[in-house]
Amino acid sequence: MFPSGTDRTQVTAAVSCGVLIPTRFVWPYGGRRVYLLGSFTRWTEHLPMTRVEGCPSVFQAICRLTPGVHQYKFFVDGEWRHDERQPHMVGNYGIVNTLIVTQEPSMQTILSPETPNNRMNMDVDHENFRHVETTLTTVEADIGDFRDQIYEFLSTHTAYDLLPDSGKVITLDVNLPVKQAFHILYEQEIPVAPLLDTCKGEFVGVLSPLDFILILKELSSHGSNLTEEELETHTISAWKKAKQQRSWPLVMHERKSKDHLIHVGPYDSLKDVALNIVQNQVATVPIIHSPSQEESFPHLLHLASLSGILKCICRHFRHSSSSLPVLQQAICTTPLGTWVPRNAESNKKHLTMLRSNESLSSALALLLQAQVSSVPIVDDHDRLLDAYSRSDITSLAKDKAYAQIHLDEVSIYQMQVIIVGYFVHRHESIPFILD
């Protein structure tokens, strides 16, 4: 529940006008129980909203408001929400919707029940009301200060700061059968695992879901069902050599040079770790501690990623967020991610999407072609349903599904390989999304 008292002065001043104007609020996104709260309720009273007859997903409530500025939010099935399609801003209660109620000279006549064509059913955005057009923008000075502080943080902290307080790291022998490696990734619920060559005493690569995508597509291209025998007779090392001979893309993070695996050390700065990931166009890099003369094998400490570095930044500045106002800005105001372009933004990067009835083969091909880690799944009206990720491919290890399927004949929903995840709104902040 919101604390009370913050908007008391505003509300009291408005009440002194002595004019109350009926205002209709609408929540069109469904739910079981929907309540309305706002500055006009002092953020304490939950006003129940009722379903609109004939529209089970639309809720409405009519409040009599004083002229002036008002803020409001919706409480939907125990969760605070705001309407992204209406004007909104970041306030003391998070992101809130805003409106200004104004009274025209003939307002009382227009709203009179005896007046024809009365506007008692008007929405809050009709001509009698003017919304506050609040645009969430990031000041250039804030961006410059943000860059300076982040650069200093990345330069003065090392890969050791990415290590969790507790956890486990799993290494796969490069001579392990592909089938067994497939099952290990699924059972351990991990997306990637470094590859160790015990004969050489060094790490030689990282096995990722993208490897399995290429393996499955390679086997299915032979025109036969996938069999456990085919996966059993090929080791990870054999598949790696086969890809190199066929000029397949090097997707195992093996060697941008022929001398060593792409990796970082525990004392490398986070700046160098981030540059390693970006410049080599990989998703993760192993943090490896080189062995001493008495040790035969290097020590794998962790797998570093850009998302891990971002979480480290947010943890560090969590209690001093005022020094980095950019972190409190909505995600849509930052140049992060890929967005559906607006009418005036035709030059934006295209957002790749999947339909729920598309085949598993199409989904895998799209991930390869777009070079992305996940793709949103939408319905026929481009409404978001879920997301399909590269890591979802390991779910085919459940009940040995990979041995019985035709990639071209099974849809992504039929295989039930989609794991329902979390959804965030475009106006959430980066720390909120990471939490």
C-alpha cells in the first residue's frame, strides 16, 4: 500500500474550488480484481473497478475529481500497475499515470443529466480533460557523469567481483559424447559449460546451446530422425573438428587465435572483461586462474557475461542511486536492447519475432540468422505471448525428445520447450528489471 500524506496539499487546494467533475478511469488489460488509487484518494483508499458489460477484460470506475493535477495507479490482482498508453511519469510511488482535470465555462451544462448528448461516459482523455504530457528523458549531463563513474568503477574492480558467494561451476571433458553433454546441461539447468582437454591440461572451448542447435540441424538435414546412436558416437571434440572442416561458424568460443581460448583472469579489470566479450562477439568468457608449477590443471572460477557485469554495477550503486540518476530512468529512455520502431523511427534495428505455430526448425534457424539469444513469440496481432531462447533447446533432453522429433513438423508450443519467464514494462528501471 502507498504511504499517505504526500499529495495532501495538492488535494486540499483542489477541494477548495468546490467543483467536482465526473471522470471515468479505464483498465483495459483484464484481471480478476482491479482497484484504483491516486492522489485523489490520498493513496490510501482502494476504489474497486467494475467490469464493462460485454467487455470482460475492461474495468472502469467513475470518480468525481476537483480541477487540477492528479496522479493514479491500478492495483491488479495484488500487483501495482500503470497504463503505458496513457501519460505517465516517475514519482514518489514509482511510475504513475497523470492527468490534469480542467473546467470549461460550460462544463456544468455539458455534464447535466438533462442535456442531450451528455458526456458522462467520457474517457479521461476526451476534450474536457488535458493530460500531462510527461516525457521521460535523460539529461546529457547525467549521461556524461554516468559514463565517467561507470568507467572508473569498471577500471578499478576486477573479475573477482563477479564471483558469487557460493555456487558451482561445471566443466565438460572435450571427449565426452554429445548425448551425455546434452543431458548434463539439462539436468544441471545450466546454459553453457567450459570444455577441458585432459590430455593437454587446458580449457579449449565452451559448449553452448548454439552448438546443440547446429548439431540438431546438421543431423536433421540428412533426412532421417535423430537417433541416440548418432549422438552417442560423436564426441564434442569430433563435432568441433567436423565444423571446422565444413567451414561452420566457430560457435564454441574456441580460438580467435590458434594459441589459446578466449578467457580472462581473476585480476583482470571489469573493463577488460567487458571489452573481451564485446570485441570477440561472445556471450560469456571463462574466468580462469592459471595453475602454479605444482598444479597440473587451471582452475575455472566462473563464467563472466555482460549481464553479470551489469548486476555487479547495480549492486555497487544500490545504496547510492542518487549519484547515478540514469539507473533510475525508464529502460525505454536508454539505448539498450532492440525496440519495435515507431512511425518516425524507420531506421531502427528490426525486432525479430516468432509466431506460436512456427516450427522448431524455423525458430532455430531464426536464432542463428539474427544472431540473438532469444526471440519474442507473438500472436497474430503481434501481442507478446512468451519468448524462445537458445537455452530452451536443452529441454529436448527431457524424456529424450530429441530422438523422436522432426524439427520441421513440430511447433515450439507443441514441444512445450518454452519456459514462462518474467515480463517487464518499458518504463521500469534497470535495477528493477535485474531484481
